[in-house]
Amino acid sequence: MKRYMGAEFHQQESVWLSWPIEEFATETLETDLVTLEILRHIPRDVSIFIICYDEEVKKRAEEKIAKNNLNRDNSVCIEYPAEVIYPRDFGMDIVLENGEKKYVSHLFDGYGYFGLEDERSKSLIDLTPFQAKEHGIESSVSLPLVTEGGDHEFNGNGVLMMIEETEVDKRNPDLSKEEVEDLFKAAYGVEKIIWLPQGSYEDEDYLLGPIPDEKNEMKAFRSSSANGHIDEICRFVAEDTILMSHVTNEEASKSFLHYYNKERFDQARKVLKEATQISGKPFKVINMPVPEPIYIELTPSDIMYEYAYPFTGEYLDGTKAPEGNLTVLPALSYCNFLILNEVVLAQSYYQPGLPEKIKEKDEEALKILQSVFPDKKIIPINTLALNLFGGGIHCNTKNIPSYHFNQ
């Protein structure tokens, strides 16, 4: 039996997630609340492993879990010094080979921000064997590439979908596309890779420089980013079906941000139109709206300000960081949902006082998710506080497959 990598929409036995290191992103946006909502809606038969950065974070997590009556026998808080709260990217992938589960060991450099020799990167790379030990998995598969799980989308039948610019140009520039592709195919046992050209505009390196604000002036900045992940824009929802972010002509005509994304998403759609399954049949591609931008004014007293502000005081394009408040755009996405057996945990953004357009977009996205997952419960969670740190529900979690099926 050859090596096999399943899909997220297959049965899962457990999930890992990171408790936020910071309790608040801003004075009014609490990250812990997002995590509590995720925990509240994880199916009871799914075991939960909660990564806590240190003893202080672990104590806070356990207290809040107890206070919200979310204690359960199959949930545990584990102290591990992960300085990034997105285990999707550096956590354990499991493949099946000859009936044996093996974990995939790959490199991680903090999305290009840390470097491979940084102690933070080394600690995050070491999470995978740590997880494997927790699950009793001894054998591993080597993938000698810098990569992140948030840029891997599997259809469960031999196809892997990724961002070419991310995997080749940004993470492994010393290798050719063909060399990168061969290594991925060998590690995961896939037969075909679909390469989308680029990720979303706002998911570029957050230190690049200014981006359009709500007035289409280049006066805003990315709050943080994963620097080019597919799970922000495009997802497999079935072996033959793909959700792809879509910007309308009307949206692009009114917003520079939407315009820049439309260019990228239209190029991706051209690739998907030509892509085929292992059987040779085309994929069904369904449009997913993009959220309306929600800009956050960070003050120097906000925790998130320290994360978003360039430590040199200058962006990579030479732009000086503004003195005082910083206007930022979080990593908003309707594609960054988590599929977990009978539920789908979805991102939503509307709150009273915000434009009705945000509410309409939320409802449209939820309706689409329900249409592609008719037998699952779609649960919206407001993730704005989590998104400020550069990722979302999918990034914050890492599912562990059951593999209780015949390949």
C-alpha cells in the first residue's frame, strides 16, 4: 500500500490548538474569547490538545476553561514554548503507509521572518516529534523543505494544492519548482500538484509597506500575515469540489484592495479551470466571497501594536512607520474555516454598529458553506481578535486524522 495523505473533510480523531499567548489583541478585542468559542463547538468525540506557551498561559487557559464549563475528559492543556499560535503551519501531518501512521518532518522558519537558525524556529520544528510521541507515532517521513501546513490543501485522492510563489520563490528559492514538487509528491504520496500563482494581497509579508485604506489611500498596513497561504483563499471541500475566493467587478471598481485581489484570484481561477482530478475529470469550483475590509486603529497601548509595528521603525519598501496610532487590516477570510467531522467552524465578522454589507457577506459565506456541507452544522465564530495576529481558525488548529477507512 503506497503512502497516503487524507483530506480534512475525512474523519478526524483529535485536534491541537494553541491558547493565545496574549489575552487581548487590543483593549476591546479579546483573543481568549475566540479560543473559548472554538473549544465550545468541537465535537465531544474529538480529543483536544491545547498548547500553552508557558506555565502562566496554561494557568490562564485552565481557569477560563473551568469558568466557562468547558472541561472534558478528552481535553488536556500542554505546556510547550511555541511562540507562534498557529500549529496548522508547523504541527504534525500524518500519512498512512502500509497500515502504519507516520509523521511528516519538515522545516519551518517563521514564515520567512525568523530564519532556520533562530531558536524560535527550532522550537517550533520540534513540536512535530513532540506531538508524534503524544500519539504514539514512532516513524517519520522526511520533507527537507521550508513549508507550512496552511499552504497545503489535500483532496484525499492524490491531489495537493499550494501557492507556487510561497513554496518556491519565498520558502525554497534555491530549488526549482520541479524539485520542490518531487519532494512533496514523495513525502505525501500525491500524484498531482495544483499550483496557484499567488496568495491574497493582504497575506503578503506584513513588513512590505503600506496598503490601501478605506479611502483607497496607501495609509494602512497589514497587522501580520502568514506570507502567502492557500487556506486564506482556496479550499477543498470534497474530492472533486473547490471553494475559491471571488471578487466581483463592482467590488474591484470601488476598492483598490479588492482590485489587487481580483487580479490574483482571476489568475488562480484560470489554473483551476484547467486542473483535473486523478481521474481526468475537472473540478467543480464554487465562488466564495471575500470579507469587507475592517480596519483597526491600533494605539501604542494595545498589545497588538507591538506585534504589528516594524521593530526597525521602517518597512521594507523604505516607508517610515507612522508615529502614534497605526491603522491595520487583520487577516480576514471566509476560507479559513475548520472542518471537524459533523461541524464546520466558520469565521464571521459582523457586530452591531458595523456596516450592513459585512453582515450580508457573512450570511452569504455561511450559506455557501451549508450548501457544500449539507450534513454538517455550520458554526460562525467572530474571529477578528485572532485574525489580527495574522491567521484564523484553520491556522490556530491542527486536526489529527482517524484513518479508519479503506483506501
